[in-house]
Amino acid sequence: MPKMKTHRGAAKRVKKTGTGKIVCYHAYKSHILEKKSSKRKRALRKSAIMHTTDAKRIERLIAYVK
């Protein structure tokens, strides 16, 4: 059985932490920013830890990414 290939699109968007959790970035930060409050936009800059149910799917795509 050959090795799995890393899904490069997913690998560019997420990272794994030292404990194995998956870190991603918030959506809704690219356009239509006038109506969003400064507080909301500031919060969207920060990274987020992906929910475990979503992380299981992403785990397979980025199996070899550290």
C-alpha cells in the first residue's frame, strides 16, 4: 500500500499544535468589513482551535504535517 499524500490546500490553511490539536483561522475577514465592528474584526484576526468533529476529517488530509 503506498503512502497517503498530504492535501496541500488543507496543509496551507491549518497547523497542528504540539499536543496534536488543529489550529485554523477565522472566516468572514476578507470583505464587507465596513459593517463589522472593530472588536469583531480584531477577534477574527486571531487563530482558533478547530472543533474535534471537524478535526477528525482534516487529520486525514494532513497526516504527515507536524
